[in-house]
Amino acid sequence: MIRLERIVKTFEHRLILDHIDLQLEKGKIHGIIGDNGAGKTVLVNILSGVYQPDQGTITIDGKPVRFSSPKDAIRAGIAAIHQETQIVGKLTVAENIIMGDRSGISRSTWFVSWKNMITESERILNQIHYPLDPHRLAETLNLGQQQILKVARAICSSPQVLIMDEPFTNLSEQEIKTFKEIITSMQSSGITIIYISHDTDDILRRCDTLTVLRDGQVIHSGPNSFLGSIPPIRELLPIQDAFKYPRVPTRPGRKILEITNLKTGRGVHDASLFLRKGEILGITGTLGSGKTGIIKALLGLERILQGTILLDGEPFTPKDPHHAFSHRIGYLPEDIRKDWLHEDMPFSHNLTMSNLHELHGRMALHPELEAEAARRYITSLKIKVSRLDEHISQLSGGNKQKVAIAKLLFTDSRILILDEPTKYLDSSTRIDVYNLMSKCAGEGMAIIFISTDERELKGMCDRILVMKKGTCHNFFHRKETGRSFPLDLYTAPGEEPMGQSLNSPTRGSTPQRMESE
Amino acid sequence: MLADVRVKKIKEILLEYKHIDINTLSSLLSVSMATIRRDLDKLEQESFLVRAHGGAFLNDPAVDEVQLSGSEDPYAQQKREIGILASALIDDNDIIFIGGGVTCLQIAKHVKNKKHVTIITNNVNILTELASNTEISLKAVGGDLEVVDQCLTMAGDISLETLSHMYFNKSFVTVDAIDLDNGYFTNSPQQGKIIRLLQKNSDDLLIVADYTKFGKRAFSYVGELLMTRKIVTNIDLSESYKKQLFESGFQLYMTFDNQ
Amino acid sequence: MNIQEENLRLVPSVVLLSVLVGAALLTAGPITGETVRIFVQSTVPYGIIAIGLYPVMIGKHIDLSQFAIADLIGALIIVGINTQLPIAMIIPLVLLLGALIGLVNGIVVARLRVHPILTTYCMSLIIKGVMFIITKGRLVYLDSLDFLQVGKSTILGIPTPVMTLLLCFAGVMYTVHLTILGRKIIATGSNGRASFFSGIRIDDVKIIAFMISGSCAALAGTMAVAASGSVATGLDLSVNLSAIVIVVLGGTDLLRKGNPLGLIFGLLLFWILERSLIQYGIDEHYQQLFKGIVLLMVILANNGFHQLLEVSRKRPGSADEQNQTLEHSR
């Protein structure tokens, strides 16, 4: 039993945690929910020794403890999986797992037994039923696999308490399922789990007890059954998720992109698809299914071994992202902080980065044009920046995503490839992004929407392509009216990708535009 | 509150809403109904307004015209964008109802390129707007005339009677206030009755309301928040509202400023 | 961070600069026009090299081969003039050669992905080897002293070397801060991956930055010949590092993006430092030691001041933001 009493934490005179009292019973799953900035992350960081409380005490089984570093917390049996990635890319999977806890594998303080390390890490990976090659370098793993790696590392120290801060952020549906099984099995072996997620539904479904934080205070803490009364409107309805996506129907126009029997060096064996103006095509699949492989081929990042890409009926062999941009194919990467934004550059410079020619006067870049573009996107997308030259690193996650999308829109692309554009976002920004996608489709852009969230795909897309082992596994079409996607995309039988519908488009050939004179 | 400050407030309210009832004024200004009546009497003597039973109308020559003044509406642009977006939600062959108010009028203005659409409306301005459009089959609902957000609109028992025999694929209506805890409100009780009827008579009830309508209450209660789950509004809507509505399963359509 | 704050970063440099200027003036013996001229002339090449280094360092790279390039170009000019080739032909040719060496540097770094320190160090060894072959390891000097007149002439009342320096400075600053290319250089330095996905051909950008650096080095070599009329082989790496110090002092350290004003201050600082050390009459053998210590102190003062700035700039944000910054710094 862990007890937190009167925990206070301030940062620069700002009260983040205001006398928090919390009790965590052994072997239960405890959920913590709250808005951004409510103090969830700071609270778990105190519990895992990252921060030290200004006031208050933590007791484990009645004994007061004080953690001056995460190491102390791990020794006391509290391990954490944080939001920020702490994987060391240049080390192998095994090294990443064993990192920080050598007790099980080595007799000496200074030397590491490589053989023991490998066997130990294999044992842990087996324990969570996720086979990874321990010799692989961690940087070659994708975000989802890295997340699993973090779990493996946390379990390595055989903790009594496992803190998971937004653990599902990078996982595909399939992996989330495995992950949830891991949680259940860990719980049954007596591990206490603290679970933080923006997926309130899942917390409600899964947790034994629940704590709601608001502005650094506990406004509710207790068994989960009381929960219905917390958000006033939640109790009133069963949530009908599939119906909440604001997609304005469009009539797809002519075919703009056509990929036939594509085979690339890695990942994609045989993929065919087409994309029409004004439509949103969803692509989904588990990790390694080849869904990103198609996109990499489109950007010229993967060598195309076989197959053709037709852009407006013309053969197109992409060379690099620059080449794709010049053909008005815009790609928004999944990890915008690493692959898209320049954190230490001003907002306005970020916005215009992919289309600098737009700003070019006769002799030099035109700062006025740049400022005007920046202001235009600030008003239309409601981006919260205090100055046009504010650095991106100062913005919140939701605003960063808005800047990222604005930057893509500024390129004036006619094909938008959005790779998990809503993954890290809170609901209020997600709804903005969905509306923006719908608007772009309405204006005649063609959108490829890569996601592992089935609900948003079903809500937003005209067609959904499910990839499996490098081939187009299933293809689904939205019917004329209503939402007719099957309940489970991964198991339902679907239409063949290049079937009849390709040769005889059933609808008119002009896209319906949203009037905006 | 001082009498002259209060009178000034009433004037402001009337200039914005064109008409108001004593109940609302009394709750807005936190004074007794008797006090409000005295103030209205005084303003009637100044010919600023015209008293009607239970309320008052702005004595504005513009009200007499069919097209009520819309140029001074600070949210005209937002309402227009909502109209454009909402009109995109109309499918071919739809039978739709469009209610009173300028936002609804904007929907009618942008119904284009649709085939076999039937529009039923109680909004007189929509009738004049669409009169020349031969593509659309237009039907009017009669009743008692009242002014709803700068538009002449039918209401009352006759309207309800007519509408009760109809069925719509989609109904677009506007409300004057939306509150997360309490639901929807209109300034006119008659319009609220129509909306409640439409909830039963439509596949989809869509609320069109610019972002200023949220987080407020108005005089007449229409129904709880979940009487529909489709709202068309602006991106300017506050984050907490977006979040709560989306998480409650609302289909929240939003317009983007197109300056 | 806005421009004002960036300028604030220069405060330590400016303070030190004024102290040194004051000290130099106080202890100065008779300063004649001729000593100043010689001094300025001999320092101009350092300035041009530092300016050429600026775009490379903004792109988070480094070029150690510049002084070797300058020496080679100097030797080639001397050889060229001594063989009676017209100056109007020699100068464009050597500038082109500088750019070409930069191109090779750039290709090796960007395309073959060799670390810039290795690449440019090896390049400087190769160039020195070539020079050794050309000069046979001897001091080369101009047969006629006509070319030295270039160094003594003036354009619009400003000495030609100084004018060259100013033009060079203006050209590079314009390119970096006002053109598409410059924006791409800054972006590539800030986040290469993001720049690549943003449709910037980062390899080309890096190559061009190295070409700018190479051409500036060639120009510096030309100016050096115009000042002294001779070139000696065997200059070592420490001289090139002086250019790096100038750029670092100017706020273009390897982690932050540059500030044109900073470059001027760095250059002036370096100038005054050299000057005052001579003025103080410090033994030549101790000058290096002294220079190293003073520069180190300036850099430390700079860093301390930057940290102070960072702290004062931090605004109370949301808990999660706080969390992130703290996480980051750990």
C-alpha cells in the first residue's frame, strides 16, 4: 500500500500540485485522469523519483520513503514508463532493457556479462509475449516497438508498482490488445498499476480505482463505480463513437494518383491503390504491414522494384521529398518534432519552410509576405502564438500539430499524406484537425490518412485500405449514405483493391466543392 | 443598478436582439418584472420601442422591411460560413427543413448543385431568397409572424399543426444559447416548440449556431443537450466546449475563418 | 527569442571589447597610420575566413581546411604573378579553385557522410602536400611588388582590404539571412531530418555552404598575399581555430544559430586582442598562452551570461511544459 499525503509541488512559484492525498492499494489498477496541465505527469514523476515534493510525505507499507532519483524509486519497487522516450538508439534492445538494473546479470559492479544480458532480456520479452531480436539496435525499431521496449525495461527490475503514462500513444490496435493483456496478467501477479491516459473510456473500463485531478487538486478519488457522475454529460449517454466525426460528404472527382502492383525493397510486396480528388483514403495495418512503405515509395525513400505510380495519368518515379513536393504531393510525418518542425526556429519560418518560393521577391525573401501568411494561418486555424517569431519549442503539443498542418497546407499540395495526424492530440485539437481534413477534401484535395485508430478512419474516410504483410489485404468503400464500414476492419472480408469500382466510377466526375467565394 | 444604466442596457439588448420579453430582461438585469415594465414604458414614450404583450420590439424602421438589417451584425461573416458548411451537408433527394434566423437564411443562400431537394421552411426571408430557384421544390409553413434573429419567421399553433404531418431527412435550426449542463435555449418560446417537434419528425436534427451562442442561457428552454448530436459552428468555439462535445459523441462541424 | 534578446547575448563581448580598447588606448605608444594599416591588413584574412565559416557553422558543420586553402591560393597567386599571368585572370581562377575545393569537401561530407572534421582536416593535409610540391617547402615571394599596391589602395576612401572584408560580410549576411538558400542553411542546421522531409535537398545545401567557405578562404589567401607579398608553408591548425573562435565569440556557437552583429564583435574582439597584446609589449612566446586564456575567459563569461538569460526568459508554463523542459535538461 502506497500512501501520498499532502503532496505539494511548485515550479517557479506556480502551484502545480496542491496538497494531494492519494492511496494506492496493492494489486489494483489505478487510473488518473485530468486535463492537460492538471498535474498528472508531475504527480507520477514525484512517485517515480524524477521530482521531489516541496512538502508532503510518501509512505510505502507504513514506512516513509524519500526518493532523490528514479533509481531510489526503482529500488523501492516503483518503475515508470514515461511519455518522453528514453530509449538509447545506439544501444541494442538487450542493453536498453537491462540498462540501469544489472543486478540479475552480473556479479561484478563494473563489468557486464553479455551472455547473461541477452538471456535475461529474452526472458523478459517472452514474459510480455513480444519477440524482438535482442541484438537489434534500438534506433531501428519504430515508435511502437520502442514503446514495448520501455515496458520491457520497466519490468526488468521486477517492480511492485508500474506507472504507465499514456502507454498506448504509439501502438497500433493490435499491439494495444497485446499490451492490455500484459496489463491484466501483471495485475493478476500482484503488481500495482498506475495508469494515466487521455483515453478516458479505457480508464473507465479498466481501472479499479480512479483519481480525477483538476488544477493540481484531487477532485475525486475512489472506486471506479462512482465515476459516472464526474463529467456531467458523460453519464447521460452511451458514446456512439463512429458517429462523432465531422466529415462533410464530398463527391470524389477524377483519379489523381494510381499505384499498381507496387513492390519496394522493404515492406511492400504487392500494393495497388488509387486516389481521387476530394476523397479521404484511409490506410491502416499493424506495424510492419507495409502501410508506411507505400508512402516511403511515394516520397522516393524506398527503391521501387516493380510496379508503377501514375500521377494524373503520367508515370511518376519519385526521387526524394523535394521531388514529391514539386509535384504537389505533401507529406506530414508522424513524428513532427523530429521529422517536420524546426523547434529552435520561429513560428513563421517553420510555416513557410516547404514553400519558400512563395515568399520570394525580386531580390530576397519578403518578410511582409511571410508575416501575412503567418497571420492568416493564426486566424484561420486559431493557432495560439504570442508573437510571429515565437519559437516552436515554446508552443503546446496541440499548437505544434496545428503549425505542422499549416506548414503542409502552405505548400499548396493537391495530395496530402497525413501520417497519424491526431495521435498525440487532445480532443479539442483533434476535432479541429478532423474539420480541417474535411474542409481540404471539400476543396478538392486528395487525402491519404494513415492511422491505427479504426474509429477515426471509419468516421472520416471514403475508403479504407487495410495492409497486411506488405500487400493490400482488404479494401472498404463507404456506401452512398451512412456508415457501412464493418465493425472490425482487420477480420472482416473486404472488396478487392482493383475491382470493378476502379473501371466504372459510380459517381459524377466533378468534385463537389465547398463554396467559399 | 442605477435606473439610467439599466435603461441603457435595455437599449443595447434591444438593438442587438430587436425584440425581447420581460422575463428575460428581468433575469438578465436582476431586477423585478415591475421595474422592467416601468423602464419599457419609459422607452416606449421615447418611441425607442413598441410594447407587445410580455415583451417589446425595437421601434426600428428596418424591422418593417422584409430584409432586416444584417450589415451591422458583427458575426455576419461567421454565420455566412456556417451556412456554407451546413449547406454542404445536404444530399441529393433530401427533404429538409430550414428554420428561422440569419444563419439558416445563409444555408438556403448556398444550396447549390443539389438535385431534387425539397426545402420546407417557416422563414419568410428564405422564401424570398429561394423563390427564383427552380431547382428546389420549396414549401412554406404558415403561422404567427415573429422576428427571429433579423428574419421574419412563422410560429405558433398553425406552424406546429402543419409540421406535425411532415417528415424530414434533415432539419436545420438555430438556437440562441447552448449550455453544456442545461441544453438549448431560444429567445422565443414558439421557436422552441418547433424545434422539439422537429426532433421527433427528422432523421437528423442539426443545430447551427455561431460560437458566441455557447456557454449562455436564454429565456426559453428547448431541450436537453443530447436531443441532437450534430452541431455546426465556428472554429472559435472554446476548447473546453470542443473537448466535452466531442467526447460526448457530438458530431461537431466547424468552419474556418477564410479571410 | 527575439532579436533584442539575441543582441543581449553580445553584452559580455562588448564589455570585454571596451575594456580592451580602453586598455590599448591607455598603454598605447605612438600609433602611426602605417602600423595601423599593416595591422589591419594582416588581420583582414582572418575576418574573411571567419565570415566564410559562418554559413558552414550555422549548418552545424565545421571547415578546418580554410587556412590551407588560403595558403595554397596565396602560393598559386605568387607563382602566377611571377610567371607574368595577368592578375585579372588569376583572381577569378583562384576563387573558382577555392569554390571547387569547397565542393569536394561538401560532397565528401554530405554525400559520402564523412564527419566534417575528418573530411576537412584530411583536405587540409592534401592541400598542404600539394603546396609543398609547388613551393618545394620554401618561402615563396613576389618578384615584383606591384601587387602589394592593391593592399595599399583605397576604394571610396576605404582601404581595399577592408572594403573587401565589408563586401564579403554583406554578401554572406545577405545570403544567409535574406535568401531562400540562407533559410535552407539555417533550417538544415536546426533539424536536418525535418528539413529533408520539408522538401529541402539538404545535401546540396551543405555542399553550397562548403563552397562559400572555400571561396572566402581563397579570397582571404589573395588578401594575405596583397598584405605581405609572401606565403610560407607550414601554418598549423591553431591558426584556423582562431577563425572558429571568432565565429563562436560572435554567438554562432555550434549549438545556436547565428547573429550577424555577433560576427562583427567577434572579429573586432580578436583584432583588439591581437593588437593590445602587441601594445603591452608581451613577449611573443607568451602571447599564445595569454591569448588562449583571455579567449577562454570570454567564452566562459558568454556562456554564464547566456544561462542567466535563459533562466530569466523562462516563463511559468503549464505543468506539462515545465515537465518537458526539465526532462529535457536532465
